[in-house]
Amino acid sequence: MDIEKFIRKIPKAELHLHIEGSFQPELMFEIAQRNRINIKYKSVEELRKAYQFNCLQDFLDIYYTGAGVLQTEQDFYDLTMAYFCECEKENILFAEIMFDPQTHTKRGIAFATVIQGIQQAREDSKEKLGIDSLLIMSYLRHLSEADAFETLEQSLPYKHLIHSVGLDSSEKGNPPSKFRRVFEASAKEGYKVVAHAGEEGDASYVWEAINELEIARIDHGNNSLKDEKLIAEIIKRDLALTVCPLSNLELQVVKDLTSHPIRTMLQKGLKATVNSDDPAYFGGYLTENFLQIQKALELTKDEIVTLVKNGFQYSFAEDTLKRAYLEKVDDFVENFTE
Ligand code: HPA
Ligand code: ZN
């Protein structure tokens, strides 16, 4: 059984991808040049060398700096289209894309510029590549509640283009409860809600995200494993975890991939999915995440299929689309030959 070929070819969904985290150094330099912005690194190689992170904050500092060269609708289009082109290569049929409007509006870029660029790429990728997607607007948790409310307000003219809201950035010291009211208001506007929780924060952050934000899915969620009651509650509520193996490795959430908890999650009955988080910074897109975690844990073909199917099953795709995707996976598994 050629597991590598199997992983490369199987139809996949991605549920946890920050579009700003898919910004490859080559494109970053190209866009910086056309916008006449100076990057403090002299070359792509020098920039890549700086990608050594001891924790989430190390990464975020460089991630926000990189996103700082994005200025025009075309820039956001190019960034998003580059990700969709990679999806096509990797047989990713469905992608839920997070974007951080505040990273840009804080620099004086209009909300409209950001969303219109991303939206045009979504439409083109659907038409030309057959890839479906939806958008998750993430609030930056290191900023204030008032800031998040302002972002919610700015999003309302584009509500038809945005499916969900999320919560990302520096977790420790910025618990979900800080955003309870803005999540409640977002839900009232019709947005589904998700949140990063339990990546660096302890299990109490996951409890808060569940109880106070009433999230429909947990981004990361690794530290849930430290609390058996919490595990039972997550299973009871049927909440999936969007797990990001290479991100966990690079941000030192896990010591090495052989000690990654994804198999334990499955064994305990948690609905884990595999995702890339910030592929330009963490050493690989979705397929690479699958390949490396398979190798490290010697995941079986059945475990891979479970993880892939969880990705579609726990996506926010409409039911008919979801069923069609799951059938495609079944067909693929049945007919796979080496
Ligand atoms: N965690 C929190 N915030 C983020 C991440 C992450 O992994 N990636 C981009 N913003
Ligand atoms: Zn993330």
C-alpha cells in the first residue's frame, strides 16, 4: 500500500487556514516591490531563516509584519489565488478560509479592499478550478472588545460573503470570555462561531469558548486532553477539533510529531481533523501535514480516511455538498490502486 500516494490523491477539505499565513516569501517580496515597501530582510532566504519560533507570539510578530505589505484588492486576490492553486494540486475540494480584517484595517486598509480581493479569488477558483470555499472572519483577541465590535459593524455590508466568525492571535491572557458579547452579537447577525482555544491556553479556555461563546467547532483544542470532563463535554456536543500538526510542532505546542496527540484524540472519540494553519510559515500545506503526521505516528489507512472524512463531515458546507464530498471520498477509497 503506497500510503504517500493515497494521501496525495484522496479528496480533502481544509477547515483551519489563515489566508495571511499562506503568504509565501516569494509573493511577499513581489508585492512589497510593486507597492514600494521596504522589507527588513534582504532576500527570500533571509526571511525564511527568520522562521524559527519558540512560541505563538514569536510567530505572530513576524506574521503581522509580513501581512503589512498587502495594500490593494489585487494583493488580496493574488494571495488568495495562490492558496487555491495549491488546493488544486493537493486535491483539496473545499476550504474554509480565515482572514483577519483588523490586521489590515489597523493599517488604514479598507475592509472593502480586503474582502473584495479575497471574494474575487473565491469566485474565480470556484469557476476555474471547481474549488468551493467559505470565509471565517477572525477577531484578533489581543485587541479590545470595542475593536471587535467595530469590525463586526464593518462586516455587515458583506454579511452575505462571510459565513462565520472566529477568534485568533495571542491566546494567553485573552480568554474567550473577553469576547462573549461580540460573539453573541455576531451570532444574532447570523454568523456561525468558532474560536482558537487550548493551543497555548489551558483547558479553561476551551470551557469558556464552549460555554460563553457557544462555538460550533474548536480550533486546535489540544489542551482539552488534560481534562476528562471537558473531553466528555466536547463529545456530547459533537464539536470537532481543527488540529494543525506542523503548526503544533513549529510553535512548540508539541515536542516532536511522534508525541502529537491526534491518534489519542481519535481513540478517545474526539472528531479530529487535519489542517495546515499557516502553511507558508510552518513548513507545509495540508498534504504535507498529513504525510508527516502519518509517518511520525504510523497512522493506518483507516485512520487517514477517518481524519479526511471528519474534515468534510464537520465542515460548514451545505448538506447536499457535504454528502457529495463524502461519496467522492468513499469512491476514491474503494477504487484506489497503486
Ligand atoms: N493561533 C493563533 N492565532 C493565529 C494562528 C494560530 O495558530 N495563526 C494565525 N493566527
Ligand atoms: Zn490558527
